[in-house]
Amino acid sequence: MIESRIKQTVRDVHDFPTPGIIFKDITPILKDPALCIDITAALARQLSNVEIDVVAGIESRGFLFGPSLAQLLNVPFIPIRKAGKLPYKTIQESYDLEYGSATIECHQDALLKGQRVLIHDDLLATGGTVVAASKLIMHMEATVAAYSFIISLDFLNGRTRLKPYGNEVFSLASY
């Protein structure tokens, strides 16, 4: 089962990035090519009944599986990056963090009006970054078709924060 393989491979890093946090580190997954292939295939299977025009990956770990997932779904991939990282004209969305604020952006021509977008990231925690990405998508007059994550930290209730933007939330492993 893919969930047990993910949980056996992910490592817990205590007190990162701040004291009291247990960080779920997915980088050990990247050392296992077969698991990477199986994760991408499992994500695509979960999404088989969702109409998707574009995959949007959130910087930076959304870039690890997002492009492969887009290729498997035969749709384009667009990056959602931290402010100042993209070279062309962008639109931005700022949001609050526990320790300050942040801004993400994408190219203003990344999406067409009405496109159905899958937002992908490695992990769903509180949902702050993903909500900001959802607002970016909506500002471009596209819609959020679904969300996909490798891991969901269900005890942080991130799924609840996503409901106003889209109901289709998929993950492969839950804690």
C-alpha cells in the first residue's frame, strides 16, 4: 500500500523550522526511484475522474512531483513561486504565516480564463499557502479543479480552509 510505503520512508525532523514543530521530510522518498514513480502514478489514479487542464505546483516541493504528474496527465505545468523568482510579468497574492507574511506569484499569462487547475504540493498543513495559490488561480479567472498532496496533516485542519475554493482534496498519506 502506497500510504505505508510513504510513512516508512518519510523522516521526522524535530524542532524544524522552529522549536516544537515535527517536520515531515519527504527528501528520503527522492532516493527511491520506484517509490517516486509509484507516488506519481497513485496521484494520477486519484485524479482520474477530475477534469484538469493545468497542474500548478507550489514552490518548492510542489516542483518535485508536479511536473511528472502533469506529464502523466498530459497537461501543462505552471510554477507558483515566491515573489521575485519569476522573470516575466506576474500577479501576486500575499498571506499571513505564524511568524510573518509571505507573497507568492505566477506569470500573468500562465492560465487562460476558465481553465481547470490542479494545485499540487508535497504536504497540506494549515493550508495558508494553498489558499493563497487558490486566490491567485481565481484572480486569473480560472477555477480550482482539485488539490493533490503526498501528505496531509489532518490534525491541522487545512482541508477546512480549502473548502471555499474547491472540494476535491486528495492525499496519499494522512497523519
